[in-house]
Amino acid sequence: MFQNLDIINYVAYLSLAVFSALLIGSIAAYRDFKSGKISNKLIIIGLEVGLILLLYSVLTGALTVNLFWQALLNAAVALVIGYALWYFDFWAAGDAKLFFIFALLLPFRFYWRSFLPVFPSLVILINVFIPFSIFIFLQSLFAVVKKTFLFFKQDKAKIRLEEATRRFFQQIKINYLSYLGVITVFGLILILFQLVRLEAEKFIGNLTWGRGGLFFLMIFLGTFTGYIAKNKKLILVAVVGLALYVAVKRFFYSQNLLLDIVRMTEGSLFYLVGIGLLGWLSGFYEKNSQNKNLHFASWLFFGVILTILINGPLFLLF
């Protein structure tokens, strides 16, 4: 990928890009920690520096024109993904903009162990959300254990437990249709995702980096379940599309399609249970945590550092 390039200019571009990404990341993390905000001025500076470095690299022969356009495409996709995550309340607008800047600044050299032509910066997201998910899981587990311990230390703990259990089942009885809807939609997403894997096994295999990557992607998709469950038209379109696909595939191509789907779905129950547990723990943490600001800019910065050190996703270490 880097043949016939000016090595000296390339090293200069690489050094300046990494230095800029680390400097902007450290400033953004510090300001987010102090004030909970990322200034637009810092984002604009990062955008200007990123574009100047890319133009410099092309003019000096450090990068080819093709790599230049690939870098811009990668940054554009990162902007769209960042906007989508902001729209669905995954992170703040400043975090979305910061991710876009990181995608623009960080050279492709740091994705070489899992290079995806259209969106190599997906590696940054993975290296952000894996440690972030582990942190939330441990914090949530600690909060559950602590609250359970304090609960049983109270007087009349047995009576309180019975009351809490009764309220829990009452909630299920009242909202069982809503719960069934969410489970059905998630099951639909699961089947659709498995069918995509079946049709594009090689590409998706590279994308997911094995079982760990699949688990990450299922968590990512599972978080959209609540939003999809509220959109009946979208659910109807997905069901009709799935039915048509199964009918065509079953009668014209594969006689074992339904059996394949059942096997894949059974194999994914582990992910379903894991995602449900993580979702419950994260909800418990969010409800009971005193610190509502997780300073996500620091997690983004940490993900960039991991990407630079590993040259790929965290999955490759295991």
C-alpha cells in the first residue's frame, strides 16, 4: 500500500499527524474533564491541521492521490457514524466531532493489522467501546453487589425482598407486551444480521474479527433495538423483506436455509444473554451512579492511543 512513496516525507507526515492527534486528544480530554465540554475552536483547529497535513503529504509525495481520497472517505464515514451515535444519544455532539478529527488525523499506518478500505477508523471505535464496556460492567457489578449487601443489612430485609420481588413481577405483568416487542425486534435484528453474515461471510468475517468482534457488533446493534421497536413501519419492512428473502432463497437456492438460520440463531443465544446482562447492568449503573458524566473524550483519546500501540483492534491481542 505504501510502495513508491517518499520515505522521508512520509515519516514527517506520520510524525506530525500522530503528534497533532495526541495533542488535540489530550487538550480535549482535559477540557472535557474540567468543564464537560469540547470547544468548537479545538475541532476547527483539528480539521484545519488534518486537511493541511493530507495536502502536504500528497504534494510532497508522502501519500498517493488514491490514499488521499481514501483518507477523506474514511473521515466522511466517521462523521456520519459519529452523527448517528449522537442522534441516538450514545455520546455528545462534541465527542462525535472529536472522533471525526481523530479519523482525519490518524494515518492508515495504524490500521494495517485490520485494514478496512472504506472505514478503517472503525478500529478506533472498537478500541474505545471495549475498555469502556468493561469499565461500565465492573462499575455496575460493584454497584449491584454493594447495593445488595446494604439491602440485606437492613432490618426486615426478607420482607423488603418479597415486596421488591412482587413489584418486579407486577411490572412484567403490566409491561409484558412491551418486553415481548423488544425481544421480538432484537430477535429479528439477530436473524437479519446472521443472514448478512451468511451472504457475505468473508467480508463480515474480516469485519468482526471472530467471536469477540461479533459480540461487539451485536452489542452495538442491540442498543438500537429500543428505537427500532417504536417504529412499526420499519419493523414491517424488515419482516416483509426477511420473508421474501427466505422464500426466494429456500425455493431457488438452498434447501437447508431454514435449518441454517435455526443453527445460527441457537449459536447466538450466548450473545443475546450477554447483551441482556450488559444492558441491565449499564441501566442499573446509570440509575444509581452519582457521576453522570463519563468524560467520553478521555475514552476516545484512550482508544486512539490503543490503536497507535496495537495497529489494530484489541481482539488481535487475544
